Amino acid sequence: MRKFLAALCAAVVFAAIYSSISYVPVSRQESNVYYFGFFETFAFVLLYSGPVYFLLGIPLSIMIEKLAESSSTILNKRLYLKKLAYYAVAGLIVGAAFILILMPVSHSATFILSYALIGLLASIIYYHSLLLFDRGKQLQTKVSSTETPFFKPAVAVATVLAIIGVIYFSVNYHQDGVDQTYILPENFTGCVTIYYNKKDAPPLEIKDNEIVYYVPDDGIIETSSPAEFGWTNKKSSGAYQLTAYYVDEEGKKIRELSHEEMPYGGTGSMQDEKSSQDYSYQAFGTDEAEHGTCP
């Protein structure tokens, strides 16, 4: 029964931690992009992590306890650390195996490591939930009443691991990206398309954490910079602010566009037998943009 309750408690705590880390504040959300709220992410994570805890966590926990308690002379601190190591290894393996089985394609080592660490965090949460339901029993089979309870080392190690996990995911998934600003000719509507990796084209520049795109009348920009220029990593641009201004012929700002006037954008790649062309696009205007010339 305690393993069942520990699995339930761990699933709730893990879902809460993951949702907190994944949540993007409204002030950092891009226009016309749907973001899951805290409770939406919480329900989604709980839906997937719950069965993993019950179907894998409980059986693995039984196996780990049998392995760790095979020696009856191990003292409480050593037994705690031994079990912690077993749970950590199990979590790393399950986390990495999960993404490889769920998405059996080529992944970078960093991507696999991310899921392995998610498994590590999940297993550590389960282990300490299990300890809580043990109501403070010392982790030993033969120990005198004067020996130190396991809670002090447990809290210390768990706190360190939790801090490491939160820092890692915060750094990798919540890095702010580079803000993007479009300078548009007066009354421009339609699609701005940026073509990357163009030989002899000028590179993009980042100044004060911002990339400024000066849009010509035809809406086409070519640059020698790669498509992920300014991104936090090759898979994510990070959270950034998107703004756009209309300017007159002298380059003086007339007004800032509203979010409704920047209805959608995206990235893509055109490929043929010999080469590929990466691009991104952003639509400006309202009805006209919806029927524009975006790729």
C-alpha cells in the first residue's frame, strides 16, 4: 500500500515541478502561438507519468529494495545512499529508454541526456516519497537506537539533486532568446520571408539582445547567417518578444503593429536533389496576410 501511495504522491509532485519549469509567463509568450497553462501541463504530465510510476516504478522499487537489503549489516546512511544510487541509475535508464522507444529516430546526446535527467528526477522523487511513507524508520536491519536517522542525509542529498535538476532544466528550457523587431515600409501587408545561408549576403547582427530586420518593399530578406542564429540551441529559439513598426520614407517610426496584425509565422526548408534552403516567415496585416504569399 505504501508503494502505491508513494507512486501517487511522486507522480503529483513530479507533474507539479515539471509544469513549473515548463510554464512560460504571459509576458514572454509569442503572439498567435498557443501555450499550455500550468494546470494543462500538469494534467498532461500526470496522465503520462502516473502509469510509468505504477507500472515501472513499483516493480523496480521492489527489485531495488531486495538488492540493497541483501546485506543485513549495512548501516542506515550507507543503505540510504546505496538505494539512492540504484534509484538514480534506474531513473536514468528509464528516462533515456523512454524517448528512444517513443521516438525511434536519431537524437543528439544532449536531447537523450535531457530525458535521462527527467527520469532521474522522477525516480528521486519517488524514492523520497517512499521514505516519507515509511514514517521515519531507519534504513538498516541491525542498528542500535543511538545511530543517526536517515532523514538528515536524505534531506541533504535530495535537496542537492533537486537544485541540480531545476537549474539544468531552467537553463536548457527557459533561456530567453533574442528579441526580434521588424522595420516595415509604411502600410506593408503580406509575408516577410527570410532566406538563410545565402552566400555573399550580409549576416544578421545582435545588438542589445535584439535582431532588427529592415524589410524591403518585396518582403524578401537574404542573409548568410544560419536559421538558428540567435537561438538558445539548435532545437529552440527560446522565449522572445516579437515587435514590428511601420516607418516612413525617412526611416522614422510611425506606429507599432498590434499582435493582431502579426497573425502567424514559422520556419521551413525547401529541398531538391542538390541542395536545401532554410527559411522563416512572418505575416503582417490582417485579412491580407491570411491570403498572402507565405511559403
